Amino acid sequence: MHTFLTKGLTETASFWSDIEQAYAWVHRAAHILSNDEHRTATEVRQTYETLLTEMEQTPTSSEPLTMMRSTFRRVTTSYWPGLFHCYDLADLPRTNNDLEQYFGSARYHERRTTGRKAASPSMVVRGAVRMVASVATRLQHLCGADLQPGDLERWYALRDELDMRQQARRAQLRFRRGPGVYLAALENNLFLLRLPP
């Protein structure tokens, strides 16, 4: 066992300095984002930008470390627009892990109740309402008064959006059942629109 360990350490010795440097960067990034000092979003962003600048200015001795730095920068850039909001909003979680777990659980229960592997049509059409209602009922017990819309204009807009999705789904189904008939009806409607009044 000792021989294998020695051989492994000897053969990978050239990588250890790169691993140590990469770990130091990642560890600093994690410390900055954990924000144990309770800094504002602006302060956290500035500190993180300083780290990224240092990473870019540090000469790298190998291709793997250069690739790691490039990947780190690319992933950071993809998350950048929403990376720092959580430091100014107390109730906003730092990651979306809980949200991903919730959607995973919702998908599991949807499959279990419907037997479908893919999302049911009703979930596709009314998911924006069903998922929010499902989350809300898990958090607290709701009574009839809680279900009364507070903003009627917004409620009407949401109903219109759901109706448009339903109409789009119906149109897709009609097209799949009879493409020729569906396209002929579209052409006829277009022709009627072009006729002078």
C-alpha cells in the first residue's frame, strides 16, 4: 500500500502546485460568497471582482491551470447577473437548490399520480398557477378569504395568459390531428381578412 501511495504522489507531483493555486482561488471565492461579514451586495461584488482580477493577472505555469481559470471565469460570467442580489434581500436564498429540489419533488409526484414520464398538458398550460399554489399550500393553511384576488387587473391578466396558452395547446392538437384541414382553415381566415369590408 505504501508503495502505491508513494508512486502515485511521485507521478502526480507536478500537478500539486496547480491544484494548490486552484484550491486557493476557489476557497477564497467560497469565502467571499458566504459573506460571513454581512457585507452589502456592492461590497461583495467588488471583493469578488478583485479576486477575478488577481486570477487573471497571476501567471499560470501550466495548461490545466489556465483551463481551470478560464472555466471558472466563464461559469462566473454566466451566473453574474443574479449572483449578488441575495446580499441586499434578507429573504432571498443564496442558491436555488431548494427551488430545484421542490421542482424535482413536484415532477416526481406528477409522474406518480398521472403515470406520465413527461409533464402533463395541464402542467404545461397551468403550471405557473399550479406550482405557486402547491408551494403556498405547503407553507400555510389557506382559507376562502386568502383566495380572493387582491389585484383584479393582475388576476385578469393572468387568466388571459392562461387562456392564450390553452388556445395554443388546442391549436397544436388540431394541427397534429389534421394538418391539411388546419392549414386550410388558416388560409380561409387570412383570405377573409384581406376582403374589403
